[in-house]
Amino acid sequence: MLYASGRCAIVTGATSGIGAAIARALAARGHALLLVGRRQDEGAALAEALSVNGTSARFLAADLSDRAAPEAIIQAALAAFGRVDVLVNNAGILTPGRADDTTDASWDQMMDINLGAVFRLSRAALPALRAQGGAIVNIASDWALTGARGALAYAVSKAAVAQLTRCMALDHAAEGIRVNAVCPGDTDTPMLAAGLSGKARAEALAAYGAAIPMGRVGTPEDVARVTAFLASDAAGYMTGALIPVDGGMSAG
Ligand SMILES: NC(=O)c1ccc[n+]([C@@H]2O[C@H](COP(=O)([O-])OP(=O)(O)OC[C@H]3O[C@@H](n4cnc5c(N)ncnc54)[C@H](O)[C@@H]3O)[C@@H](O)[C@H]2O)c1
């Protein structure tokens, strides 16, 4: 993997799960980091833990439903590091439901965070990315690629992120900005089997894993490695790609 010394990456939803793993992976590859999330204590602790061996990590508390957040995030990155090379749009929410048990409020919230916030922060990042070229990596879902049962609004929002990824890739390719998406399958984070703990959660994860061709659910690190690859110069001729990281689930 190419070393990214001197480059700055922004990671949203960095205080838990896949986002925290992406932050660790990008730090290990030499990025300066602006971590974004809602939980000040967890975010500050992660930034401190990553600020070793020459890595500089900062945390900014922000709610991505706030229309002022994107500009504040970009300005914070520029103030701290003077540039933005990588934006990882990772934050997301899932409220299960079919059409007949999805409320207007739940639909609107998933579209706003999973799709709208990705659009708004990507738009705000464009001038800084354009300055030297860069990469946006969107964390979509394998449900962006296939239908899903019982997660209507979530799956629709992620499919729209896939289309946003392709369209922005085309619009900004000539500006040296690559836009790709990772499409995780079931991954062992607080989002999966939410509400279960202990033995019940372990049994649920085993059952999910048994339905996956590779026989297990993913780890946050499985997703983080591919994200770091797409952010790096090793993926320098890739844009508009939707990469499943799902143990083969979407292949069938
Ligand atoms: N875990 C899975 O099985 C799975 C599968 C496919 C895709 N994904 C996607 O991976 C991404 C990361 O999810 P995860 O599994 O790590 O779950 P998670 O719940 O641990 O992480 C989601 C993060 O997004 C943050 N977030 C949510 N709303 C926010 C808001 N309004 N403002 C700022 N931050 C906000 C949360 O605080 C949290 O840190 C999400 O986009 C999710 O849809 C997860």
C-alpha cells in the first residue's frame, strides 16, 4: 500500500464500527485525520489514540443533519492540515421497515443522513479536493446492489448513494477527483443485530454468517482495508466503482 504521508483524510461516523476501523487504517498509512462524529468523548479518545508515530488526528463533533456542518468540517480540516485529500462518507443509520411500517419521519431521516449528508459534504469538499486532486470513498451497502427485505428506506438510500457515486465520478474525473463506493455486507458493528447483546447477539451473527458464501459476517477491518485501497494511489485509475465487501453475498 502506498504511504500517504502529508495527506489529510476526513472520516465521518468515526466514533464506532466501520468508521473507527477506517480511521485506524488511514492513520496506519500515514494520513493526517479529521474525525467527525456526534460523540465528543469517544471521538476525542480515538483522535488521541491515533496521534502517535507522527500521525496527527483531530476530532470535530458534528451532526450531519445540520446544514452548517459540511462547511464547518471542511474549514476545520483546512485550518488543521491545510488541505483535504480524502473524504470518507461513512456515517449512516438504519431503521428497519417495509413500506407499510416506515413512517414519513423515518424515511426522511434515512434519506437525509445516508444520502443527503453524503451529497452535502462531498459538494463542500470539492474545492479543497480540486486543489491537488483527491478521492471520495462512500460507504454504501451490498443492498445498494441487490434488493433487500425489511429495510426499504435504508436500501433505497444506499442505492441512491451508488448512483451519486457514479455521477460524481463522471462529473469530476477530469478534475483529478476519484469517487468510489464500498458496499459492505453484514459487518460486526453496533449497527448489526442492534438491540441484541451477549449470547443472543453471538447467535444472530452466527446465523447471518451461515447465510454468507464465505461463512462469516465481515469485520470492520475487512471494509477498512478496501476503503484505504480506494483512497490510495494504488487505485489511481479507479473511479465510479462500487466494490462489494460482503463475503460473496451479492454474487449470487
Ligand atoms: N454494519 C453493517 O452490517 C453494514 C452493512 C452495510 C453498510 N454499512 C454502512 O457502514 C457505515 C458505518 O456503519 P457501522 O456498521 O459502522 O454502524 P455504526 O452505527 O457503528 O456507525 C455509524 C456511525 O454513523 C454515525 N452517525 C449516524 N448519524 C449521524 C449524524 N446525524 N451525524 C454524524 N454522525 C452520524 C454514528 O454516530 C456512528 O458513529 C454506515 O453507512 C452503514 O450504513 C454497515
